[in-house]
Amino acid sequence: MDNCLLLDAGSGGRASQRLISSCFVRHFKNPILDVMDDAALLDMQGPLAMSTDSYTVTPLFFPGGSIGSLAVHGTVNDVSMLGARPLYLTCAMILEEGLSLDVLDKVVADMAAAAQKSHVRIVTGDTKVVPRGACDHMFINTTGIGQIVRTPAPSGHSARPGDAILVSGAMGDHGLAIMSARENLPLNGVASDSAPLNDLVQAVLEAVPEVHVLRDPTRGGLATTLNEIAQQSGVGMVLEEESIPVHPEVAGGCSFLGLDPLYLANEGKCICIVPARYADRALAAMRTSEFGREASRIGEVTEDHEGRVVLRTRIGGERYLGMLEGALLPRIC
Amino acid sequence: MDNCLLLDAGSGGRASQRLISSCFVRHFKNPILDVMDDAALLDMQGPLAMSTDSYTVTPLFFPGGSIGSLAVHGTVNDVSMLGARPLYLTCAMILEEGLSLDVLDKVVADMAAAAQKSHVRIVTGDTKVVPRGACDHMFINTTGIGQIVRTPAPSGHSARPGDAILVSGAMGDHGLAIMSARENLPLNGVASDSAPLNDLVQAVLEAVPEVHVLRDPTRGGLATTLNEIAQQSGVGMVLEEESIPVHPEVAGGCSFLGLDPLYLANEGKCICIVPARYADRALAAMRTSEFGREASRIGEVTEDHEGRVVLRTRIGGERYLGMLEGALLPRIC
């Protein structure tokens, strides 16, 4: 019990102060956070992108990451998808009484390492401790803001017929990794792709003067995210199945479990839609990033099939790829 | 079961889309949110204040408010305490499978009403649904940003000997209201003070050229918050007990329960520390706000008693007011 979180760490009193300084401030240390006022003072100029995500993933640690690294990468990526340069993150924790302080420390250390790798600072936070049974171990919210570096910003509303559809790498790794970790499935070589995409996005923006859409295919996977974009832009999409990268161990695991990798969550991949004439430049830019080596052109935007996504299969057929129906796997992120 | 939240509403698929449009977008409707990209695009200029809070209060509805109104007011207030004008909020929900959709709708409506009253827009969000038992009904995170309107910004580090210590109203209402709602105590007339303080803060900033400290005494109450400021500023404080406003029903309830209102949470009050010559102007400005009618000068900042807070009691004695030790009441906010 010595090394377990007690309820009074969320009281706002002396025990809260001890937890904050011994854990959060120690790992996140930076001059903005260290001021410890009610809000962080940020000397940045607009226009801005702002995004929020709560992370409830279970298990807390999984092949390729943890709830801590995921909570940083996920929000860094959402901010990046507006073509913005992420600068600052908040960190709000909901912790269950009795949580191991070693587990908490490891998660916070993972957040700090991920923030450093993503060139962002965690500048303000909040800690709530709820009684045993009121939450499952820990939930983390991160909210990020970044500086818009390109106007007009890429948007799900901006796909145009004739555009090329690119992805920055292989699909389905995160979803299958969580599933196998949770169910103790023997899927060798499957690991989450959780990674920060801000450098990759900056490389694309520098290489290509017109980026219509950037979006990361998280919950619901590639298929659901492309459907959203098709609806928002009022266009159709045609994908070539054989061009969509899927790691062999993921393809194998999916076929074993009856899953479709195009509906599994990704946490280190983005969709990029650009005028066809810039497709090769955008792909080359993505491949300069360690997280974009397997970038691929997977299809094109069409006038036909408005609001829908068509998959041309390996065997030459065509079928509609709908949005995800039902719940594939709760607490994936 | 028809009117209960199902797990697939957090899948990222079609059911998520339905929940988002039928509940969140309907209540929060504004041109920035309606774009529905991965992040919100905000056309604002810096410097900024940014603050985050997760709300886990139980019960979800209590005299004077709900988790929804509290989640807006609390973050609006934290941003305001840097002397900033709050502009935008995020809303991230963690919802338990089986939650009544009517309850969710009512909470979201409360958030929308509170946002309107606070002149802020809710511009982006996130929804996670966790299986039954993984969280207790619902948790909300809001993160706010606002425009700094005064440099240097008020800070807990800026209290100076000779300054006057003011509070915007009576102490302890929120803490006692939650306690009585949770335990079904018959405390008539006790209600949370949950309210947005941004207009009150703007009035003070307009009236007074030098505001050293603004802070809202939430968890840990007035006593704990003043101790934090005394430590951050390296000063002492002397308070006059008879000047600290406490509603009679709160004083009565506290004396009945053996509680000290100076350690109970407030959610619609601020501490304001200004040079003594501006004290009356600051009080007059606070009293122009409907939430500052009972503003009072409660003490002064001293060179003596560095890092500590002294209370001069009604009967003429003096005692140190320490920080809150232990956990008074979990899930107060």
C-alpha cells in the first residue's frame, strides 16, 4: 500500500502538491509549467489549431507504446492534421485510488519522452483521484494547440475530383496490437504504430504548395475516415486494394480473427489528399520521415459515387467500403 | 434500454457520428465546431492563457448546477485568473455504457447554456464510451484558451507586502452543496456558487491598473489557496476572520458537520490581491457583477510569517491556517 495512490492526492491540499511536484513537474519540467498558476501563459501568435482527446486505452502498456505515449502522439497528430505546428499540450489525469505509483510514474515518463520527441511542451495540467471502482486505473486527457502554417488549412471539406489519395504507411497496426495485448493472442511482430506525425506533415507542407486534406485514420480506421471525408467534400473515392499497405503479420492476424485492417485504428498514420500532379512530391516528402517509409498512393477522388468509397479488389471486383457499423473494440485509444 | 448509451457510440463509426450530431453539435452549434475536422481552426492572436480541468463530480446534478455547467464555469474561471478573456473551450467526454441519453442531453444542454452565459464557444470535442463499470456515469474534460489582456498577467508569484487581499464573495457554498446532495443532508438554502467570473475579472482589470494576483479557491478552499500564493510569492498573510463572508446556512451546516468553510471548495469566487490603494476600486468593480455583490476585503499581505497564513479570529486570537491535509471530500468537482 505504501506505493499506491491515496485519495487525498486529489484533494487540492498538501498531498496533491506533493504528487504534482514529485511526479508531473519532475518529468514535464519546463519554464511555463513551473510557474504553476491556474492557467499557462503562452506567448504565441495565431491563427491556431486546437484539438482534444481523452485516452482510456486498456491495457495501459502494449507492444509499441503506452497510454502515456499515445496521449501525446494522438493529440499532436490531430493538431498536425490542420497543417499546424503543435506547440503546447495540457495533461489532465483521472486516477483511481490504489493505482500503483510506479505505473503512474512510468506513464508520465512516457508522456515526457513522447513530448520531447514531438517538440511540444506540456504546460498545464489537472489531477483528479476518484475512489476505487469509479474509473478503471487511469484516463488521460490531452489538449493541444499549434500554429497554423498554411492558409487555407487542409480540411476534410477540400477533397476535389482528380486528387490523389495517399497514406503515410501500413494500416491496422494499432488496433490489432491492442486487441492482441488485451486478449493475450499469440500474434508475433504486431505492434502499435503510435508515433508523432508533425515532422512528416511539415515535410509534406514544405514540398507541396496545395494540400487539400490531412486526416489521421484512428477509430473506425481508413474506411470510416475516408467515408467521412467523401461526405464532407461531396465527392467519391476509388481505392486500389493492392496499393494499400498492410504489414503481413497484421494481414495474417486479421485473417485469423476475421477482421478487416481497413477498419482497425491507426495511431501513427495519416491520409493525405493532394492534386494528382503533386502526388509523387508528397510521397517523397513523407518518405523522408522515419514514420513515412511505407507511404503509398492508394486511390483517387472522383465525381462519381458521391459520398461513398469504392474498393477495387485484388481479384478485379469492386465493392463499397462503408463506415464502421457497431463497435469493433472499445477502449482502443 | 432504448434510451441508453451503447458501446458503439464510441467506436468512431456511424453510431459515433449519430451521437455527435444529435447531441453535441445540436447543442453547441457554432461555425467553428461545425467544420468537424480533427482540430478547430481559431483565428485569434496571442499571447494566450490555457487551462485544463477534468470534472468527476458526483452527483451529476446538485443544487446550483450540474457537472455540465461546472465544467464550463470551472475552466472559464481558471483562464480568467490569468487576467485573460476566455474565448474557446474544448469538450471531451468519457461516458459509461448504459448512461441515460436523457441525462447526457441535459448535461450537454447545461454546458451550452453556461458557455453562452460565459461568452465562450465550444469548438472541438471528443467522445469515448467505456464498458459498464469502467467509469462512474460520466467524466468531462474542458480545456480553455483566452486572450491575455494585461501584461504582466496576474500571478500567484506577485503578491507584495502591503497588498490588500479581497474575495469576490462568500466561502464554502460549493463544497457544502455537494456534500449535502451526496449524503442527502437536510441543509436548506445551501447551493453551489458555480458561476463564470470572466465579466467580474474584466471589470476589475478595467478599474485597477495593477492587479497582482487572481486565483479561484476551488479544491482545498480559501485557506489552501492562500497558502499556495504565500509560498509562491514568499510573503505572509494576515486575515480578519470577521471580514471573510460565509453565508449563515453554510456556517450553520459546517458547524453541524464539524467542517471549516475556509477549506471547502468554491466554484464561483476569486481571490484578488492588489496594492492597498486600489482595494476600494477593485471591490467596487467586483460588486458591479452579479457574482461579486458580497465582495469583501479580508486581510493583507505581510513581510512577516513568510509562506504562511495567519487568521485573526473573532475573539481576538491568532492562529495559523495551514493547507488542507488529507482528503475532505473526493469528487467535489
